[in-house]
Amino acid sequence: MIKLFIFLLITSIFSFAKEVTFDEALILLLENNKELKSKKLDIKQSHAILDEISANNYGALHFKETYTSTNHAGYAFNSKLSSRKATFGDFGLGSYTGSDSIGTAPDDLNYPKSVDNYETKLTYDIPLFTGFKISNAKDIAKLQIQAKNKKYQYDEKLLTLELLRAYNACVASKEYLKSTQKAKEVTTSFVNFSNEMYKEGLVTKIDLNEAQVRDLNTNVKLKEAQNKVSLSLSYLSFLVGDEITDVKNFEEVKISTIDLKNIQEEAINKREDFKYIDLNAKSSKKNIKIEQSDYYPKIDAHIEYGYSNDKLKNFDETQDFYLAKVQLNMKIFDMTREAKIEQSRIKYNKLMLQKEQFKDSIKLEIKQNYLNFLSNKEILLEKIKAQNLAEEVLVKAEDMYKNKLIKMTDLLTQQASLQKAEAEVIMSKFDLTFIKAKLKLSIGKSLKE
């Protein structure tokens, strides 16, 4: 029964284990990342704003039903007149007896009975000319859709870069764990070897104790390395929105021969974040034209068609009515208009300055990444040479210790040097891959190009 339980436990663990490549992790990231989903909604919102602005060209059709019950003299008379049911008596002619009664107040007109009225109508309002305000607003909305698309593409690249960093950090922590496990095997062999030599009286107790201390310290480093693996996998899982238990090898970034001056110029036309600023600047320029639209006349039309009756039935042409009007409205004097235009101009000029400054910052960023790339490439080569040399030195040191030519302290020093060299090679590989990725992104390319 216990064996069956253990088998089921192991099976369940492996069934939930998830080892991924970088490409698989990238698919998970793009599918699950909530920040990207939110930015997609921003783009949809911009499309909805464009639809709203475009809809203004078609005007608005309204249906309105109004019921009134009143004995207000003016409203009551207007209701009867609107439904075309007014009589001479409603004018107060029943109180008129001749020229002598001209000054008599007509009771039927001043004190009417309560009147019920239903007014049913359709109204249609449409702007005919807005001083180009709607057309410019549409242009701004279209530019904002383009800008948010560019921002989304750039943010996606930044997330891909962060994924590369997190993924390779997992690989690096695994490599460091392997290096530490190998160091543990070495220090354990030192303990065993020095113990045998101590029994034979070839070395002192100090040598054995030094080997044991180093072995215990390696145990601590091993636990720390195991924790680093767990932490790096936890962050990767958080980033992709799925539980990741293992990763494959280092994700390499390919980069072709680079001419610094050429890529600095090309990046201006390729970088999505620069295009985002450029599109916002164009939007700001269009906003100046929207403010200038206040100097143009505004023309709109209003059309009504409806019925007015004391009952909601028997609609016929004797109770219907229509109204059509075209209205022109133009400001003659308003000191705030020019102030608003000037504010828009200032905002546009500030964006243009930011755009030019961003050009310079892109060139600086590319140059820094390029120099770091060259430096890290050379550093990795030197680190690999140092590791190879440390391996050779350790082998020779072991032989010298066996022949009692050096102390255990010297042997342990060489073992520590090798472990340090291996760790530095791992980190140097990580750094070089990451700086290559940063360089590619800074010149406007994706990691897969």
C-alpha cells in the first residue's frame, strides 16, 4: 500500500511538472500577461473613441413623448392650439358682448379648465459645419490608435527582454547549482583523502579539519544555490502566468556585424517608442487646429415631426406638425480663443523638443549598449581562459598535496579559485546574452530577428 502511495505521489508530481524552452515561455507570456491585455483594451478604447467622433457626422435622432395636464392659462391655450382644437371660445369670445366689453377679462381664456395633452415627436439634429473640428478630432483619434499600437509593440519587446533575463537567470542558477554540486563532490573527496592520509600519519589533524570546514561551507553554498533556483523559477512563473518547474539551456541572442553610426541613424526610423512620441506630436499639432476652429462659424440643422393631441390615439394629419431650421452661430469676440491656441502651440513645441532630445538619448543608449557588448564579449573569453587555467592548477595542486609538497590550505585555495571562476563564467554568459538583447532592442529589432 505504501509503495502504491509513493508511486502515485511521484506520478502526480511529474504530471504537474512543467519544463519549458524560451520560446514556450514567450508564448505563455504573450497569452497570460495582464499588462499586455490591458494595453490591448486601451487600443480598443481608442477605436471606440474614433467611432464616437465619426458618428457625430450622422447627427442624432430622438423620440420624445410628453404628457402634460395643466390649467395654466398659457400652457392650456398652447396645448389646444398645438393640437389644432382651439375654438373662438378658448379666446374668451364668450365674454365679448360688444365694444363696451373690450376691457372685460375673458374667463374662458384666463381660467381654462384642466387640459390633458400628449405630444409625440421625432427630432433629428445634425452638424453641417463645425469649423473642421470633427475632421481634426478624427485625425487625432486615428493618430492615437497608431500611437497606442506602437506603444504596445514596444512594451511587448520590453517584456520579452525581461522574460529573457528571467529565463536565463533560471538557467544560470541551475548552472551554478551544478557547479556547487561538483564542488561538493571535490570537497568530500578532499575530506576522505585527508582522513586516509591522517590515519596513515602522513598529514596532521589540522589538514583534516580544514577539509571538513570547507566541506561544511560548501554544504551551505549548495543550499543557497538550491534556493536561488527556486526563487528564479518562482519569478519566471509569475512573469508568464503559469507554474514553471524547469528550463532548458541558455537562450542565445544572435547579432550580426554592426556599424555604430549606421545603426544609430536607422534606429530613429525603427524604434516604436520614438514613433510613439512622433505620433503624439502630430496629434498635438492637430489639436492646435481644433482650437482654431472657434474662429469659424458653426452651422447645424434641426428637424422635428410629431403629433399633438389630448389622447394617445387617432393620429391623423390634422394633428401632425413639422419644424425645420438651419442655424448659423459665430463668435464675434472672445479673448480666450487665442490663449487656448497659444497653450496648444506651447504643448506642441514642448513635444517637439522632447522628440529631438529622445533622438539624442537613443544614440547614447545604442552607443552604451554597443560598447558594453564589445567589453562583455572580451570579458567572457578571458573568464573562460581563467576557468580552464584554474582547472589545470587544481589538478596539479591535488598531485602536489598527495606528494606532500603543499598544505591542505593551498589545495583548498585552488579549489575555491576554480569554483569562483566557474561562477564568473556563468554570470559572464548571462551578462553577454542580456546586453546583446538590449543592443538589438535599442536599434529597433526584436530578439528573434
